Amino acid sequence: MKIKFNLNSEAPHISFDGELDEHTADYVRLTLDSLLGEFADKAIDKVIFDFKKLSFMDSTGVGVLLGRFKKWNSKNLQICIKDPQPHVDRVLRISGIYQIMPLFV
């Protein structure tokens, strides 16, 4: 799993490349939590998760996303999801996560 981020835009983009499952969950969780510290001193109200290159996600990945939502929502940061692959989109739709992390258009 590779995570790239662009913090220079109005709404920072965090791009995921690889699989988000039980093998990568801790790495993703720790990386995203460290980014939260970088957002704390900036006037940012939205973060975009770009899933264009996310090739797989299971329920563990959904759990990681829900955990970040809870943590980041308390800091008034909205998370949006952009460009999920069809099979990842299906997992996200079934989980109902789009009700709290809308699709970015």
C-alpha cells in the first residue's frame, strides 16, 4: 500500500494505491492519524480520499475509514471519497459509508 498526499490545495487529496485490508490496515491507520496532526494547524474543513488506484478493500478497510471519520469529524474535518473502482464502490455502498463520507464529484 502506498499513500500519497497533497496538502497544498484547498481540499487536501490523499491517494491510496494498493489494497486496504487486514495486512495494511495498521499502516493506513497510523499514516492517516499522523496527517491529522498536520491538518490541525491549518484552516482545512474537507479532505478527499482518492481511491482511483485502490485495487481492493474489505471490511477491515471499512473499519479503518469509520475510525478516521470518528476521529476527524471531532476536528470538524469532512472526508469525501473520490473515484472508487467498481468493486471498492460496491463495498462502500453496501457498508453505507457514503452517508457519512460522500462521493466527491
